[in-house]
Amino acid sequence: MSGPSDHEAMPEDPCRAREVLGMVGDKWSLLIVRRLSEGPHRFTELKRSVDGISQRMLTVTLRGLERDGILTRTVRNVMPPHVSYELTPMGRTLREATAPLLEWSLAHLEHIGAARASYDARPEDPSA
């Protein structure tokens, strides 16, 4: 027989899982997590190393990952202030869980690009 503590330990609401998947499945989060798996990085280092991300989007993404417990933000009071970001233990497990997906993506970029070009070159199907 399950008691209230059993239910709390294993939430069964699939909508909650969708929230997490939405967070980690956005355009930038996994790229940032991948970069931080190498160790702590400053904001400017992340901005340079995540191709195409705007300063605002990097700020929003970092705040979201910090809020969700994926990374920590450390401010050192020097002039100018030194802010660095680092994965938490939970963030490291996210990296482990998503590494195969990112590696698959990188390995198949060329094939996906070719498939898209082929698809886009087809004549439009009026029955679709």
C-alpha cells in the first residue's frame, strides 16, 4: 500500500516532466551545459563559445538554469566583478544524460542538412 510520502517521492504528473524537458530542450541550454562540463566559465567566455547566442538570450538561459539548480553563479567582488558559472552535481548528471543526444546531433549535421535540402527542393504536393 502506498502512502503520501511514496507519492511525493515519485510524482506521476507527466505535465511536470514536460516542464523539465522544455527547459533542457530549448535551443541554448544543452549547449551551455556542454560548455560548462569543461569547468567554470565566465559570461564572456560562454558568449564567445556558444555560436549565435545573443547577450540577452545567454542571460535568460543562465538565469533559468540557475533557477532550476543546473548551475551556480559565483560573484567575486573585485573590480570589475568576476562572475563565473559552474555545473551543480545535478547539472553534471544532465550533461551525462544528454551527451549522447548532442554527439548524435553533431555526427549527423551534414546528413540532416542534405535531407532538408532534398526535401525543400521537392515540388509541392497539392494533396498534403
